[in-house]
Amino acid sequence: MIVVTTPTGQIGRQVLDRLLDTPDRTNPGIRVIVRDPARLSPRVRAHVEVVQGSHADPAVLTKACADADAVFWLVPPTPTADSMEGHFRAFTTPLCEEIRHGRIRRVVAVSTLGRGVARNAGQISASLAMDEAIEATGVHYRALCAPFLMENLLGQAESIRDAGMFFLALTRDRVLRTCTTGDIAATAARLLLDDTWTGQEDVPVVGPDDLSPDGMAQVASEVLGRAIRVHRTGSADYKATAMRHGTSEAWAQGLADMVTAIDDQGFYGIDAPSTPESAPTDFRRWCHDVLKPAVQG
């Protein structure tokens, strides 16, 4: 049995689709944990077991993990949370209890680059602490270590369309490693379907580009057929913008700390090797297939 968390989220939905699309009909069953089953597609509801609730709820997690071979684990962002570290811990603690009770054999989780390097990095530090807690249980574990997600730019499609501009709180001429949620999902699905791996490893998911934010703007300009530029904002402005959109002060501060750490400490930079076997999608292809339709739509 494979358990999938966040099955209606940006990454979890794609993981689930890939599991359902596999041609091997001997695959184990699939069970999802979802707050609102109505958000699942008819196809999904017809082919998976559904456990309603939050995977931060110990009772829900115990029910979902009965006879589980593998779990896809992702802590969903909750911008109204009063503590980023507490939010990650509230999800991770019940998972670790399930593992200690022997109900889970393997875990594949979405994490981040920055292990051993990131300091005071908000969401990144919270995610790395999650890895450490899960690894301490001794479970077979793969942490999918991603850099900046290309999909982060989709929230700025309107600005790109109307003003020809996107905003990043990062140095404009320094390489920023990226990847797509689709490549994360493909790597996760492959690992979930493979019952031969053991031990604990990080799995970097780093795209093939050596682009800075300015380089990303140039590629976007060429794909969209119009001038696109990037404007660097400060971390204080980043925090203020998040709070204007309803984010709690603690969560907004965590986001500001994250972008400051990315820029100052460089763990999403040129020193992070690309991994084309797990992240083959380049930024130009993503702009053509995803960003362009979003901007034009």
C-alpha cells in the first residue's frame, strides 16, 4: 500500500497521477489522506482508498498507514500558522510515532537543498529539521532536495502580463538553481514504486540551467516575445507583501528569513550540481509549456 499526502496539492496531485498512470497493474494499492474528498477527481476517487482528514492528526495518520509499504510525505504550507517550526513539528511528530510503531517501511518526502549549510533559514530550516526527525527513527528514507521552484513564478503571471515584470528578493546576477514540481513528482513516484531501496539518502532534484534571475527574465522574454525584467525586492518588502495577503507575521518572517538565507548563504547557487537524471526540465521548456499559457490566459 502506498499512502499519498496532499493529493490535491501542486506536487501531491502530480505524484498521484503518475502512480495511477503506471502501466504495471501489479502495483500496490493507493490510499490518500485528504481534508476535502470532493476536490479529488472522479478518476482518483474510483481508483484509490480515501481517508478524510489532516495528516497532522494522529488518528487519521494511524488509519491511513495501516499496512503501508511507503508514504509520500509533504508538509503543506499554512500561511496563517503562528510558528513555522511548530507547524512542521505538528505534522512530523505523528509520522515519527507511526514509524516507531512499525506501520511504515519507507518514506519519500519533499525537502530542500541546504543540509549542513542553511542557518536561520525559515521554512528551509524547518524542512531540514523534519528530515532529521524522520531519519532518527531509522526508517528507510529518501529526502527529495529541491531548490527554487519554477512554479513560484506562476503567482506573478498577472504582473508579468500587465507590467512585464516579476519580483524576487534575490541577487539578480547570481545563479539560482531551479526545478519543476513535475520533476519532483516524477522522482517521488519512481521511488514509491521501487521496493528495493533501503537506508537513508538525500536525492537532489536540480534542473539543468545555470541561470540568474536576470537570465531567467531573458529566457522568459524570448519565450513570451516581449521584454520581461526582474525587480529585486528586499526581505522586509517581501515580508510586508506576504502579510498584506493574509500571512501571519511569524510565517511571513520565516519566508523573509528563507530568502535572506538563500541569497546570503548560496545553497541554491552555482555550487549545487544539476541532476538531469532526476530534474531534466529546463527553464525555457517550462516557460513554453507552463508560464506562457498562464500569462496568456
